[in-house]
Amino acid sequence: MSGCTTHATHLLMANVHPKVVQERLGHSSITTTVDTYSHVMPGIQDEAASRIDAALRTALSQRRKTKG
């Protein structure tokens, strides 16, 4: 594994945004980065679903509080 590959893999596994990884690697497009390294982010869809679920639950809870 090359230094760049290791660096990218560790960044993505640490949940660093792919745009940041793209810029650090010097890829001209984020598509290159995501297509190449998406295999190290297998839980990305689950994480997105959990985050939006939490955000919506918080918003609903706050709305209920303000309506009394």
C-alpha cells in the first residue's frame, strides 16, 4: 500500500470528509477519490440515515415544546 493510499484510507476511516481527502491527495475531482476509496466507508449510508434521523427527532421535539 502506498503512502497516499494509506493516508487516504486512514483519513476516510476516521470520518474525514471526502472533499478534504480529495484536496490532500491532489485529485482533480472528488469523484476520483470516492470511486477509489469508497470501499473503506462501508457504513456511510447507515451513518447518514442515523444523522438525519437524529436531526429530525430533535426538530420535532423542539417543535412540540414551542407549541406547548
